[in-house]
Amino acid sequence: GRKYSKYYEVRRANQIVNLFRKYQYIIDIHQTRANKKIIIIIPKITKNVLLFASCFLIKDILIWPSISKKKTVPPVQYAPYGIEIECGVKTSLQKTLKKLTKILIHFLRQKTIFIKDIKFSAKHLKEKNFYLVYEQIKLGDTRGKKLYDFREFDNGSEKFIPLLFGKHQGLLGYKMQEV
């Protein structure tokens, strides 16, 4: 964002980023109609952010560095411990809110939520599925076959795991690999 932009959204993004810089821990919660999963997105991978993400009852964690040509970056990366939680509501808003409430209450009830006090151990991460988002899915990548969210796809020349959002401005979704 830019402080003196003529566009409100750009000025607001600047305000939010400056606000985020004042806090160590940022959880940015978004709704998506693309799928029914609740996932964590890590835009900047560090040991601290991995530990922070592992404190939540969310199994799927996406490592998603900026792949945009415009190099837009999620505001949460300006905090030392910043993550995004994407909540799918395709099946039921009430079910999603119930799950998200359970996740957040569990997180807040932990005896220690300060990441520096948590010992880094593979134990924290073993129960998680990690995916690296690396490229947009283009229409030609599907070769006329149907894609399924989070299910490996093989188009004959490449294997990837689709992260789908539905058709939006010619974009089907993104390619991921399990890491």
C-alpha cells in the first residue's frame, strides 16, 4: 500500500501494514467459497512462523511465497509471527464457524502461546501436511481433465496437487507439491 494513493484500498493496505508492524503475532482470517477446508497459509517461512502455525488444530499448512508478477505480498508477513487462516464455507457457514471457534479456543487455552517458549521439535510438525504453492494453474495444464482440490493430478508431463478457487478471471487455482 501507499500512504497517499488516490485509491482507498491502497491507502488502507498501508494503514494495515503499519498496524501489523506493532504486533508480534498476527492471525489474518479469510473466508473462501472455493472448498470446505480450513487451512493455514504461511507467506514467509521461518522457524518462528512454522512453530506458530503448528500450535493450531489445523492439519494442512501451505507455504505460499509471493508468486505474483506484481510481487504483492500478504500483510501478515510484516509481523514476526504472521499466518493466514482460510476457512471454506462451501458446505455450511455454521459448521465452519463452529470448527474455527474450536480451533481458536484451543489455541488460546494452551498453557504457553509464546512461541519462543516452545521447544522446536519435529513432534510439533509431524501431524501436519505441508504444501508448497509454486505456480498458477493455466487452462492448458488440465488437458481437458477434471481437477480435484488437494488431490494429485497428472497431466502426462507434470504431477501437481491443485489448490482450486473456481474459475476467477481465467485462473483455475494454483499448483502445489507436498513437502
